[in-house]
Amino acid sequence: MADRDWTADDVADQFAEAFRTLRKLPPVKVQGYFSAWPQALRSQREIAAMEPQPMRVWPSAAAITRLEQTFDWVLWIEEAERKLVWSRAARVPWKQISGELGCDRTTAWRRWQLALTKIAARLNAQ
């Protein structure tokens, strides 16, 4: 990371990728619960009539490593800024964000840019 100059846009892209990676991770399930029933045998006709299951795409190891790096980055900014940065990474509309912050859209955008600039400055200093 030291050979790269980070900008606010680069940091925003990294957070957006981190959010997408989080969405791809498998859900957390409670351990200890399982079914002892045997699998039901289905005929070809039943299988053809079933709803198709969506294909699950798992994140790569490199994407998970970048996700963990962004988790370290959020410790460098305040809690309100963390919520703002993650909300934008999740593509929450500015209108909803500004309503939650109690300010107008331009002020919310400035706060978001300031948080990204803080992270980029810290990355460039390393």
C-alpha cells in the first residue's frame, strides 16, 4: 500500500467493494442445530417443477483481505463518520442520509468527503 497514492475516490471505491464482499459472505448460523431426517428423494418431475435457487458467488481470498483492511480503516474516524461512510458504500440515497444526520445533502456530502480524506491522508502517511 505504500507505493500507492490514495485519494478520497479510491477509499470510497474500497469501501464499496468491502460492502459487496460482506454481502457475498455466507450467513452466520447458530451451531448445534441440525436435522436428523434423511434427505427426501425427489423425482425428475418434482425437480423440474421446483423454483430455481439463485447461484451463490463466494468472495475471493484477496477480496476478504481488502475487507479486513477497510475494517482497520474505520477505526481512524469517528462513529458518526463510520455510519456515513458505510451508508454510502451501501448506496443509501443522500436524501435518507441527510434526514438521519439532520442536515442538508451538501453538508452530508462534505462530511463524507472529509471522512474519506482523513482515511486517504492516513494511508498516504504510512
